[in-house]
Amino acid sequence: MGSIKNEDKKKEYEQYVNQVTPKKNLFLQMLKAFIVGGLICVLGQGILNYCKSLGMDKDTAGTWCSLTLIFLSVLLTGFNLYQKLVSFGGAGALVPITGFANSVAAPAIEYQKEGQVFGVGCKIFNIAGPVILYGIFTSWLLGLIYWILKGMGVL
């Protein structure tokens, strides 16, 4: 008897979730992500080309391009505009370097009222921290494997 009531409650809950969950068009979401990500890349390429036209070498121009994109992302995050871009473009705005800069800047802005140490210092890497941690660990592991294979004469 009790399990029948639980099953009925589960079915009611599933129906409720299906009613309130917004239905999204996957193709439209992918198109928006493609457009937003593409526009970010076009902006980056434009910055890179401009820096090269100023006489910078490829590496210096790339550095300035990255710094400019990071600056713009943090600036848009500070004005609460980057979240609107993410809401529209989804992964197209989250994947590039601008999305990573946003993931670092947003917690810093949100928790600044709690102070420099317990607010910004503790919360700034909430989202980006795992990416940095596993990126460094994976780099170390692959470097170790490379070093062992090189020492064995395989590479």
C-alpha cells in the first residue's frame, strides 16, 4: 500500500517537472553557440591581425590578443553583461578564453563584500579551480609518461 503511494508521488513529481521544465530547441541552441563562439573567435582574430599590423611578432600579438579578450570578458562580467551573453549563446560563450576569465571574475565580484581574504581570496577559484588543478595534474602526468618513454628509447 505504501509503495503504491510512493509510486504515485513519483509519477506526479515527474509530470510536474515535465510541465515546468522549459522545452528548448537543440538545433537553435547549437546555432546560437556556434554564432556566439564564432563571433568571439572573429573578434580575437581581428585583434591578432591588428596587433600584427602594428609590427608585433606572432607570439607578442597572440599575448596581446589573449589579454584583450580576458580584459573585455572581465569588463563585461563586471557590468553583468557576460551572463546575458552566456544565457543567449550557451557553450559558445563559455568555452573560449573569455568564458574562463568570466568564471574567475564572477566569484571575485560576487564575494568582494565578504572581504579580500574570506571573500575574494577563498571564492575566486570556485569554478576555475578544478580546471586549473586537473590541467596541471594532467600536464605533469603526461610529462612523466613522456620522460619515461624517452628514457626507455621509445620516443
